[in-house]
Amino acid sequence: MIFHEIYSCYYQAVAELLHLAVQGNLTEKNMEEIVKQKAFAESVLTILPALQQQQWQVLRPNFQTPLQQNPSRPCTILEKRWLKAICLDKRIQLFIDKCEGLEDVEPLFYPNDYVIFDQYRDGDPYTDETYIKNFRLVLSALRQHNMMEAQYVTNKGKRATLQFAPYQLEYSKKDDKFRVYVAKCPYASVLNIAKIETCRILEKRGIAKQEMKNHSNRFAVLSVKNGRNAVERAMLHFSHFKKEAWWEADTCFLKVYYDKDDETELLIRILSFGPFVMVQEPQSLIKHIKKRLGQQQRLQQKN
């Protein structure tokens, strides 16, 4: 087993629940709030029933716990080895200069031990000093809510001087690139970090946290039949999308938020489930799926 489950977000959520239970402050209301905060929105479908139905015998029906002390999570050699392996990732230097305290720890794995497929090979230059400097400046401006000015290379190869307020960083695993979502920029709402030649932080304030908007302004409501492990597979396939989940009878519903640029990728993933996943809304996505299925049917008839 590569990852020790005690350090996962699920165990952290349960640990927080037990912490409140030891203090006598646990209620049904804050149980759901803590699980959503510490884990994922759909985790309430798993964690809460397991606790309330005594499948995990750490919580009594009256929201009390047999534990007398708060749960602790010591750092094991396994986690240290995993952290050392993460420190070997070329992207880690975008955030920290070096990993300290792990000098004598053997990595759990090395970058050459695994192969990533279905990924473009023109990823960002993570070891380039200029790229690292620009990335850290963008990250700093984002955290401080400041405006930035940058010399940017457009898609047409032209250079432009842009001012913008960064508010969210995103990594694309398929493209192997970082991009930043910006406001107050007439040119674009998304900029590729690698196309920033130089940048600096301005004294002007950008946008406050409460003004930030989620760039995934589209959503699709999917119904997932509880068969052939479809629910678990759907959670995995749509794991990098922001989503909400709930049950109605024997059907799981997912509300998946996505970008316009990711619509084709989302459509392909939905179709891979066959009859086990159906789109309830929006109608525009339903029409695209019908069109795609019609094209497949015509190709099969020709063959």
C-alpha cells in the first residue's frame, strides 16, 4: 500500500468530528459542515452514514465517543518517504526552495518510476529560472490581492503589456501547464504562466476575496445508476471537477461544474459510461451528446 489512509482527508474529517465529540460539542448540523469542509462535498454520502449507523464504531448515537482523548496523527516513515518523493517533482520548486528535514529519508518512488500517458509533451519549463520567478510573483500577487503588470506573448506571437488582478491558479494535467484566472484585464480572462516574459506586482489593489468568482460557471446535472461500480468510477472520472452529489432512491446525482473549454472532454467522459450515466441538464449538452451518438451510429452503418 503506497498511501497510508490515516493521513487522508477522510480521516482528518473524522478526527475533527471526534475532537468535538470528546468536548461534547458535536451536533448533527456541524457534522455535515465539517465533512464538507475537511473532505469533499460528496463525502457526506459515505462518512456520515458510516458513523451514524455504527459501521465505524467510534461514535455513539448520542454524538458521544468512547475516546477519552483527542485523536492524534503521528508522522510515520511511510509518509516521510512519500513527502521525499513529492519533493523530487520538478514542480515543487515553484512553491519552495528546498525540502528540509528529509535529507536522510529514502524516497518512496522516483520520477522515472512512472509514466504519464495521454499528456502533451510541450509542458511548462518548470526548471527555468525566469518561469519560477514569474510564477512566484503571480502567486504572491494572488495571495495579497494585488494588481500585476506583465509583458505577455499572445496566441498570435505578439507582445502586449497587460494589467490584471490574478485570483486563481489552475494546473492542467493533460496540458502539463499552469494558467492563472484574472480580472480587470480587457485582453483575456485566462493567461498561461509560460507566456509571461516579465511581470511585477503593483501597489494597486486587485479584487477582494468575496469578489472572486468561480470560473467554472457552467454545470451539468448527471444521474448515475448504482450498477457495475458506476458511482465510484464516476467520482474518480470527475474528481478534478468541482461538483455536488446527492442520492435519490437508488440513483446518485452529480452536479458537475466545468469550463466551456472543457465541455468536449466532459462529453467524452460521460459517453464512456454508456447507459449508466445520463445527462439531465443542460439541454445544450444533451443535444451535443445526441449529435455525437448520431455520428457514431452513422459511421457504424457505413462499416
